[in-house]
Amino acid sequence: MKVMQTISKLRSIIAALTITTVTVPQAPSYAFAKHIHPFDKLRAGSSSFIPHPSSLPGMVRIPSGFYRPFYTTKGIDSIRIESFYMDAAPVTNAEFLEFVKANPAWARSSISPILAEAGYLKRWRSDFEIGDAELADKPVVDISWFAARAFAKWRGKRLPTIAEWEYAALAPIVRPMFASGNAKKALVLEWYSKQNSRQLQQASSAMRACTLNQNADGVCDLFGRVWEWVEDFNSIIIPSESGSNLGALCGAAAAGSLDPTDYATFMRFAMRNSLNANDVTDQLGFRCVK
Amino acid sequence: MKIRLFSHYCLLFSAALLIASCAKNPSGLPALTGEQRVAQLTDAPIVPARVEESGAQKVIVNLVVHEVVKQIANGATYKFWTFGGNVPGKFIRVTQGDLVEVHLSNPASSMMPHSIDFHAVSGPGGGAEASFTAPGHTSVFSFRALHPGLFIYHCATAPVPMHIANGMYGLIYVEPRDNPLPPVDHEFYVMQSEIYTTGNYGDTGLQEFSMDKAIAEQPTYVVFNGAVGSMLGPTALHVKAGETVRLFVGNIGPNLASAFHIIGLQFDNAYVEGGSLVNHDVQTTLIPPGGATIVEFKVQVPGTYHMVDHAIFRAFNQGAMGDIIATGPEDSAIYSHQQHYENYNGQ
């Protein structure tokens, strides 16, 4: 347990450092537009709502731009995000099965508790068998951060950083209806509040990728399907007076955040903050970037 | 030889110190008896019985979070997040000086991480950080119940207001060790709360949380014990005329202060803000959001007594009402009922 926590903390520190190095806090062209949402500022225009063509199957291109961290840190106004490719949909059980078959060390009965706690891939029938055919095309859940990372590496990809994931999530939603700004915040919050029951209700119906929602970049089901692992999931030190992580918990969180009405984003940060790298839960999957 | 003697003295001295420190706890806390018990937890309106203890002991509190759909009014449901499956959460009763060991479990099927902030805890966050629990995990932490009184507990995971508005709250009563509450005929657990929905009062079906109404502090419902009518009709509280009643009343808010009042009687004792100050002969007692109070009264004559928030539109239009029904012989020396009725022709 301790070993695992240390590993994940180290990872987080490295990841946090990595982000810091790409920070461009003093971008002069942006400074005057502090109160304009980065997406509005940087992606308003003719190409905004047209998914960018991607040469990578199953991935869409996210254009470069600036991301203002949700939890503000002194001296960092915005982070420059370089263009990257993101999986259009969360990784499915069928895809994860291919990985496990090619890498038997990641099978349920072989994996060390340091890398994934009890419950890893618990919905599968056996080590190399999903069992329920309808599960195949649904997002894989009950996988640890270590497993998600190993999958990404095997695919020649990686996990997105918090900044990349949240930056991608800024794009307006275009399906099932158009929503941006406050309307989008309300919609996402509604989807989150239904996430659990929807999964249960639709457990028997086919639920292929890209069925719930899609954003202007062509990314599907970012919201309301499953939570998603990110590379630096627990690297955010949410500000609080005591210097501990209480900011994730109490009212102080609002003081240090970009937008205290964005409850859906608070939920994502709280969820990430609660995790250890070997955790598996029924609502937590992932997607990759490149 | 001298050196050896000296080291013996050192040993003796440190042993003496050790014994002294064992006999008297360095922080001045009452020594634990070594006994322990698992706290009996109850759903509203039931209050667990007081437990006689020979001294301060360890009390284990097992709380499990359940995210469940429950009725908030006739035909209207809401997806609550709960401590123990009901709204309000379980009532916990301990004695001052007890070491309370909290086990908070969050099932793997939960959507959210959760935590618990006990207002009875002396420590940062009231235990919030120590109990921050991802789905599929259990957290354990302990605290000494230093202060007697009636205290709120609630979830403290961001966004905190939504975790609270969605049902994650309850009460813990820390009984004073030296002067416990006097025996009464009935004890009940009542918790006032607001529910903020995008739909209107009276709408049916699954209701969604409304952040706009919550921020504007304009609830759709103001209720006792989680739902409109939770203590009306078949689920009203029943007592006998002449009996004494104690209510442990909490107000989680999240926004509104409660003007707690029972129509047709006075509180003999009102434990102001749930603490040690006792007021007498009180008509309406104020309970701030995140606060609690204990009221004691005697129901003198039979009839139906309405518990209300005397900010009265809340009682009439938003659901803040519950009934205590007293049966038994009339006492016309105290209350006559209508004695006479006649035409009036004056101006």
C-alpha cells in the first residue's frame, strides 16, 4: 500500500513537473482576454465545430490552445496545450481483452495487488473471456491506473494529462444537442447525476461507443458514461488554508477554483483526488491520447 | 560498576515515568475502560437508547454510503446520496469522552467519492480528509467526543453543497458523562432540510437537482426527515397525553434557518443550539443551517400537534410539517375546546 502510494505520488510529481515546463503564463496576446473562456477566444471561428481530420483510426485531433487550470495556482494563468490526438471513445472491454491476451501478466489471476486491487476486471467471466457479449463494446471499467497505462503503452499511446483532458472537455457539445457555456454545465451535471442509474438501466441494451454525446472536436462520451483515468490524476494539490488536501473537500475548494458554479468539474476533480493508482471501481475507465 | 548502577537508575526512572504516564493520560483525557461496543444506529424518527457505560470506551460507528432513488413527495422521486440508505442519515449516540472509531464505506457501485465531517470532531475538517473515500473502499478514523451536545454530520466532498443537498447528513448526540439527560417517555429524531429541483413543487417523476435554485436559496421543498409527509398520517409520531417528549432536531439547511415550532405547546426546555445552555418556556426556537437543538415538552391534552418551520410558507407550501398525535383523556382544566358558538351582529 505504502509502496504503491509512493509510486503514484512520484508519478504525480513527475507529471506535475512536466506540465510546468510547458506553461506559458505570460502569453501577451492572451493576457487582455483573461475573462474570456479559452475555447471562445481560441477556437471561435469557421472551423470551430468541424471535427479535425485525423489520420489515426479511432482518434480525433485536438487543436492546440490554452487551458486555464480549474484550480488556480499562483503565477500560472494558463497552460499552453500542444495539439494532440485523443481516442474518440473510451477503451472497450473487447479492446482491453486484446491487450490482456497479448500481455497475460495483466490477466485477472496473474496481476499483483500492487498493480490492481481486488475487483480488477471482475465483470469478466475469466482471465481471457469477457463472457457477456453485450459487455464487449462497452467501456472497460474495474481497471487500475497501472493497467490503463500499460494498455496505452502497448498501443503506442499514453494517458492524457488532467490539463489535456479538461482542455478537450471545454469544446461545446454538438450531439445530442448543441450546448456550450452555462447550458453545457447544466447538461453535464444532469448526465452525471444519471450516470449510475443509466448504466444499470441500459445494462441489457447494446451500448456501443459514441452513443451518448459528442463534442465539436468529435470526442464522444466524455461525460456521463464513465469516469476516466488521467496520467496525473492525483497531482492537483487543491488549495486550502491548512496546506493539506482539504480544499478538495470543504468550501475552500470554491475559493481556489476558476468557476465555483461548475459542479460537474468539481466532481471530476474530487473523484480523481480520491484515487490510488491501484484502485478499481465500477465507474472508472479510460481513453488514450497520442 | 558505577556506570552499571547509573544505567539501572535510568531504567528505574524511565519505568516510573512510564507508569505515571499510563495512570494519567498526558492530554488529560479520561482513561478508556478497555471495553468497546458497536454503536446502535437508527433511522429517523427513532433515536437509539442511551447506553450505560462504566467509563469512556471505544465506540465503533459503521456507516455505509448508498446512492438511492427515494420518494420526496407523492409521485416525485429524487436520487439521494445517503449515510445508511435513508434521509436523514443514521442517528449516532455516544457519551462524552468516548473514542469514536468511524468506518465509512463507499460501495464500488457508487458514482462519487464521499467523506464525513462531524461537527463533534475536534480536528481539521471534522474528519473530512481522513474519511475521503473512493467508490469501493472503506476509511477508518477516530476522534474523542470532547464536547457534549447535539451535532450535525455531513459529507464534505466537493462540490460540498450538492453532496449536502443530495441527502448526506445526520445527527450525533454526545451525552454529557456526568449529567445525562433525564429520562422521558419518548425520544424522536427530526431533521429539517431543503430540496432544490428543476421541477416545481407537485411535479411528478424523477426530479433533478437545480443548482440555480440552490444558489438563489429558493428551495422547491422544505421538509422534515427527507420527504413531504414523512411524519403525517400513518407515519405521524404517537404519544399519550401527559407524557414527556424529547426531540433531537437538526437543521442541515443547506441554506435556510429554521424557526422550529410546535403548534399548541411550549418547550419546557430548549437546549440552545444543541449545547449546554438551556432555555425554558420557549414558543419557537431558531436552528441555524448546520446546527441542532434539543427540545423537551409535555403533551398536556390529547390532539394533533403540528411541528412546523414557522417561516410559515415553508410549512404550508413547501412541506415543512410533521404531526405528533396524542391520545388519552381530555383535561378541560387545561384546555376546553369550543364551549359556545353564536351569531354576532355587532360592528
